Amino acid sequence: MPKSRISITIDGKVAKAIENYYREKVKTAAEKGEAIPKLSNIYEEIIERGWETKSGTRKK
């Protein structure tokens, strides 16, 4: 699949969840002595597998 640039807007709650997920990945990698993952790779992973979202109402 070719790579594409995308732009997303996230709220504070989702941003905090992504930050916590990234911190866990870094912690696990550090404990195992592996390379620290890049944040851009974390976003790619999230986009590929999807992120748990709550459907909301749209403003008109």
C-alpha cells in the first residue's frame, strides 16, 4: 500500500490516550533493551488498526 499524508484533528482525551499508549511502548522497549519506537510509527500503527472511537453528533 502506498504511503499518503493525512491530517487529523483529535480532542484532548484521545491525545492523552495516544500519549499514554506511546509511553507504554517506550517503557516496554526500554525494559527489553530494544530501540525506542518513533512517534510517527505509533500514529501509523493507530491508523492501520483503527482507534477506539465514540460516535458523536456533528455540528451543522
